[in-house]
Amino acid sequence: MSDLKIKIGAFDAKTRSVPVTFTSGDIKHERSVNAVLNDDGAYDKAATKSRVDEVARGVAHKIGLGVLTVPVVEEAATQTADSATTE
């Protein structure tokens, strides 16, 4: 996971989550992660970072397995589909 970069966005009180971008080489995976709140309901930044780090281990594993990859450019996908139908 050493090459996995993590960027945590601003806490969204409405969804009680943070947007996170995980980047490894050309692979960019964005998702929301549930935030950790204190007993008084306040956002706990440090605990949320720990939770994001846990999620990052799963993301890194999925990248290693090839489950998460660089998205196919739609134009190339359309050309491939057109080629398949003409053969």
C-alpha cells in the first residue's frame, strides 16, 4: 500500500461522511467513507483518518487483484463495440 495516496475531503454533516480519493499510479478510486463522531456528535478527524486507513487497505488489495483498474475511455469502448458488430 506504500504507493497508494489518500486525499480526504471535507466532512459532510448531512451524510456524516467524508469524500476520499485513493490514487495508485493511473488508478483513481473515489468514494465516501463514514466519518467517526465523538460521544457528543462532533466530527473526530483523527479517528476518521484511522477508518480511512482501514478502507485504504481494502482498496489497495482490490487494486492488487485487478478489481479496481483504470476506467476504460468511453470512446475506445464504443469503437471496440462497433468493431465487434461489423465482424
